[in-house]
Amino acid sequence: MATQGPSCNTSISDYANQSNEITNISLQLNGSLMAEEDSTKVLAVVYLVVFVVGLTGNSLAIFVVLRYTKMKTVTNMYILNLAVADELYILGLPFLTTHNVLGYWPFGNFLCRILMWADSISQFTSTFCLTVMSIDRYMAVVHPIRSTRWRRPSVAKVINSMVWALSCLLTLPVIIYCDVQPELNTCNLSWPEPRDVWSTAFILYTAILGFFCPLLVICLCYLLIVIKVKSAGARAGLSKRRRSEKKVTRMVVIIVVVFVLCWLPFFILNILNLISTLPENGLVTGVYFLTVILTYVNSCANPLLYGFLSDNFKRSFQQVLCIHRVNGVNGVSDGQPGHARLSRNQQNEAFFPPRSFDFNDHVQSYQSIGLEAEPCAKTEINQHGPQVSSQSI
């Protein structure tokens, strides 16, 4: 779990040990004192909301990419990989919440090692995946012709596998040194002597390889993209394909920016704690908590970004949600989707939908994917999924 506390120099996987301080001290935020029991409840509620939103959103993103043939584009293969990493990261939240509530680690040594390793793998994979997506955007915009050989879904799948393999390799120290510490009964990294040296080295190792170096590559890619776009800006209007690539690039940039905003405070605090050990008090612990919860918020925010920034993801999400609603009302099977078939009366009524209808303001968007009126009438959805626009995702 994205873990770090103010009292010792630890790594990205050590916040579970320190986060108990939140339940053992009163948090003083904006001059108000929060009791131990109340702070524990607040933490549990926040983790629960993030867990539900993140698990639902990422599961939906994974489903639409795997289900619909036309969603299997190069960019979407990388988004699929990112959603899997986010899902894996989110799945650690119930264990962290239980640890915080109980004040100790009740799941044993094996789960301690596996969960901490999976948590670290997902963090590295997310960063590397965003790096690959940025390189892909660079190839698509700056070298659109030469990159066609490599910008294929089959190649993207191989690259995704390599990303996971590299993440597993780089995080091996976590599974080797992670253990339940008997004196505190907490799941943490147990470094050999000299412990301070090992801990400091691992924090820098994690920050450099797992965040700052990939961030440098990402910035370089988008700098080259900006130079290319500006050099071509004086030419005639954008072609349809170039407008499509611009939309995709914009979406990836926003996803990267949100990722950096959510993870940068965490790494900055870790590095500051190396330079000068931060005091152990309620305020510092509260700040650490906020930096950690931000990393989880990033994982549940990504699916929302896909839905808002990609028309194709938005249509796919709407279509899948519509299928589930139909299943509950009309008993239509998932395996037999299709276009809506409305009677003449229904067609007339579609122009004056009832106020209680949830999708009143979105009739036009449903028409654009082949639904003539109400999206959740008896439907048979094309197995290829919603009609994908010229946008490449």
C-alpha cells in the first residue's frame, strides 16, 4: 500500500505501520480536535468510498475494453493495463482499513508479503504504463507513418506484459524483506543492518525508478509533441485524423497530470523526511494521511476521466450500464444485445419523456450510437459494442 509515515525512513509500502498513528493520536486540523474513535471512523468511511468507486469504475473500464471488439485499439490496450493496475492497487484498501481499525495486522505473514508486493507492483506498473502511453502519443503525432508498424494492439499486449515483468523484477526487495514485525504486530519492511542506510536507499530507489525517471520521459515526449504541433500549426486546417489524435493526446495528458498531482506530494514528503526527520504530531500525521489517500483517489479517478474525455468510453459505459438496467427490468440477456426497437407510440413519447426519466438530457447522445429513443428499452446491442468514432480510442 502507498505507505509512509513521519517517524521513520521507510518506503512506498510502509504506511500501514505508520497510519495507525492516526488512530492513536488526535488530529488537529483547522483548529478542531478530532477524537481517536471519530478519526478511525472517518478513515474507514473515506477508504470505503474510494474502494467502491475505484473498484466499480476500473471493473467497468476493463469490461468494455475486453467485451467490445471495436474498443480494442492501441491506446485502449494501455488503458486496460492501467485499469488492471489501479484495480490491484484498490484491492489493498480493505486490508489497510482493517489494520487501521484493529491497530495490528491480523492476516499473517504470507498475506503481508503478497499484498505489499502486489501494491508495489501496481504502483510501478501504473507509472510505466503512463510512460508507454506518452511514448505512444509521441509516435502517433510526430511519426504517424513510421509508427504504424509498431502501433498495433498485438504489439501493445506484448509491451503490457513486459511492463508487468519489469515491475515484478524491480519490486522484488519488497517481497524479500517484507514481514510481520513481532514487537509491533504490523506488516512492514524489515531491513538488515544498517537499517537507516537500506531504508534510505530503497526510498530513493523507489522514487527515482518508480516516479521521477518515468516522469522525465513523459515530459520529454510531450515537449516534442508540442514542438511538432507548433511547427505544423501554420499549415492548413487539421485533417479528421489529426483532430482525432489531438483528442486522444489531450486525454492522455490529463490522465498523466492527474497522476502526477496525486503522487508527487507523497514522494516529496518522503524525500523531505529523509533530509530532515519530520516531527511526530497530529498535523504531520494528518498530512501524510492526505498524501496517501490521494494515491488511492488517483486510481478511482482514472475511470471517470476515461468517461468524460473519451466519447467511445462514454458510449460504452452507457451501453453496459443500460444492459444491466434492462436485465433488472425486462430480463434481456447480456449475450444478446442490439439496437432499440420502439413502437410508434413509444417513438412519439420519446420526444416528451417523463421528468422522472434519468436520461432526459442525453437522448441525442444515445441516438448517436444507434438507439432511437429511450436507451433502456428492449435492446439488442451490437456485439462489437457502440459505434466507435474516428477518435482512435
